[in-house]
Amino acid sequence: MGKGIPKRSEDYSLWYNELVKRADLAENSAVRGCMVIKPHGFSIWEKMQASLDKMFKDTGHTNAYFPLFIPKSFLSKEADHVEGFAKECAVVTHYRLKNSEDNKGVVVDPEAKLEEELIVRPTSETVIWSTYKNWIQSYRDLPLLINQWANVVRWEMRTRVFLRTAEFLWQEGHTAHTTEGEAIAETKQMLEVYAEFAEKYMALPVIKGVKTESERFAGAVDTYCIEALMQDGKALQAGTSHFLGQNFAKAFDVKFLNKENKQELVWGTSWGVSTRLMGALIMAHSDDDGLVIPPKLAPIHVVIVPIYKNEEQLAQIGEKAKEIKDSLDKYNYSVKFDGRDTYKPGYKFNEWELKGVPVRIAIGPRDLENGTVEVARRDTKEKISLKFEELEREIPILMENIQQNIYSRALKFREENTTHVETYDEFKKVLKDKGGFIMAHWDGTPETEERIKNETKATIRCIPLDSPEEEGKCIFSGNPSKRKVMFAVAY
């Protein structure tokens, strides 16, 4: 507890909040429910952004930007969509302030009322599809594969930094296609992109699945998702990809001239991940000493801490540290030399451990004499001694090993916390004693789903895509069921 973080086993929620604060990731702002993402937190998000952006471009997408404000009338064009977001909308009604009559502050100028109120975007389907109407005339204009990096506002009442904030950062892809099959293929392709990013970059194993009707995105025909398990046994939805059918094309009259010279409605998709992935990264991997960051997303890969008694020793160690940094440059590793003379080495060890730097190298005068250094890995806390000339070869191997170990550890945890149940009593017992993912038969009705949710707080996270067909009985109603679905209590 030297770093002042509560233990996960004692208070997981407090552990998370303290870790976010003490590891310098983010903090609550002066605006209720909104966060300030600090440089260390933002640099991790930038790494996520860069990796995802490349994956989007590799699959043929390009970036654009659309307005923050959406005319209120746009939202009402798609009935399910407006119903899904109505309770979370922030509305702009006026465009000017003026000094109050007593000159003690400013008030809204009643004469500056907007003719049509504007919604601060909770998501951009409506404003984008109104634009696509102008961009799409013929089959030659399709497919249209657009992504935007943006901020959105959803007026949440209960907020938690990264996981649920009134304003958050995300990307949202919006694509338009000539056929239903092509749009469904796009929806599934982007789910695969998200799953690959989660597993290969975030070292986060995920379950790919489709949402039930009641958990579906407002305005979608089908919602596909990736679900991850956090260390407290709760699920976190880590990304969604929606097949929109022709719902938004109908709402905004987006048609194209097909090869037979006939007008047809366009088929659409939308898909997104947000700064919630930061919460997933923290909660899936970190420990009681602080952050554990997979090397592929680490802003700093290696930190070198000098142990010295005088300026001369510090200068000699500094020269050696520069040699190490130069030798690792070709691997695009970020190497930091912590030469601050205001802190002792023990403090620095703690700080970089707290911030999740994958590899720490300590160098003292004796190390310079012996030609060796102590190398500590963040994930297991193991220390090894390496010769200076071995570092260039061994550090990349070590990074790969750390990345793989973090993933394997999370996968093992998920496997140990996935339980198959056959009865409702068993379901409730596992939920109370253990949590995690629970595989159980469900009769396919929203009524049963709602009853289970009300009684236990557990929701159907998804119907896993790899869930095998097996005859069974619904744990709640006893009615026939063809496959098990995945339940969990979720963030």
C-alpha cells in the first residue's frame, strides 16, 4: 500500500478511482460529469487511436468530420432512435448572453432564442445521413466508408471517469452500401477489427456476439458487440457494430440509382468505440501497485533509473542510458531516462510502477563496472540481470513476452470465471458468490430477460457468435431454448 492505493479485494471501485487519479490518467473537472484527460492518460488514448485509425484505413475507410450540433427535427425522423437517446440529450436553446440588469453576472438573452433548438450530438447518425442524401446519387457513389473521431455528449446522471461520463471521446464509423449483404458483411468486418484490436493491442480477450432486441442500439436492425470481463467479475461492453438496415435511409430519403436505372434505398451501418476502452484497460490488467499497460499501447516502454552518489556518476550513467536509448530506437520504443535529482530511486521505482511502464532498468556505478544492469518487468515484478550488449536483443523479446503474458493472464481469469448453469437457483448462487460470465438457456422473450434483470441486475450481454446449438430449457420459464446465452452484471 506504499503508493496509497486501496486493495482491489477491499474496495474495487475505490481502487479504480484512486488509480485513475494517482497514475495521472484523468480527473473530474469543474463541469459536473465531465473529465479532464491528463497527458499520461491521453498519450495511451492516442496510441489506441493511432492503431485503430490504421486498421480502419487498411479496411478502406477514410476520416471526415461532421457538426457537433444536430437540429432537433433530425432526431425525430427515426422513431426508435429518438426514443433511445431522448433522456440523454443536451439541448441548445439560445445563442447569446447579456449582462443582468443588476450587473451582477450574465443571463440568457431572451431575444436570442434559436428558431430551431439544437441537440449536442449524442451520436451522429442523423446529421450524417442528412449529408449522405447530398453525396449519394448513383451506385457509383457507393460504398461510402466514412469514420470520424469526435466527442459526444450523453447526459449521464451517475458518472465514473472513462467508463461513463457526460462527454467522452470516440470514433464513429458510418457506411452506406448498395445491398443488404454488403452492409451486413461490413458490420461483421468491423466487429472483427474491434476484436483484433482488443486482443492484439489491449491484450484483452473478448467474446464476440449479437445483442438481444432489448439491448440493441436505438434505430438498428442488429447490434454486434465485443464483451470483456473485468477483474471484479463484471462485464464491460468494449465496442459495438450496428447493421442499420434501411432505417436511416428511409428517414432521410437517401436513395441511389442502381445499374438497372431504378431508385433504391441505401443500406447502412454504424460502429464505435470510445474512451471507455481506457477503463477496460485499467480494470482488466492493473494490480494493487498500479497500472499494467500492454507494451503495444505503452506511451513509455522503458524507464532508466540512475542510482548515483554524485554528479560525475550521474553523467556517466546518463551517457550509458543514451547508448541504450539509441540502440532501442529502431524498434520505436520510447525510452525515458529519469535523471531528476529531487527524488530518490525508490520513489522513482514506485512512480513508474504506478504508471505502468512495462520495463524498468536500474543502473548504478557498480553496474557500469560490471557491464550489467538490473531489468524489472512490470507485469510479474520479476528482475533479471542482463549485460549491456544483450539489451538490444533481449528487450524486444521481453516486450513480446509481457504482451503475451498480460493477455494469457486475462484469458485464464475469464475461463476460470465463466460458468455454465442449468437452473435459476444455480444462476443466482453463481451471481452472488462469484459473478463473471454465466452461460445459461433463455427462452428468447424480452419478458423473461426483463424479469431476470429486475430480480438479479444481470443482463444478457450477448448471444455469442460461437455459441453451439444445444437443446435445453430456459432457466427462468422452463420453456424450450436452442442455445445458451451469456449473462453478467455489467458496467
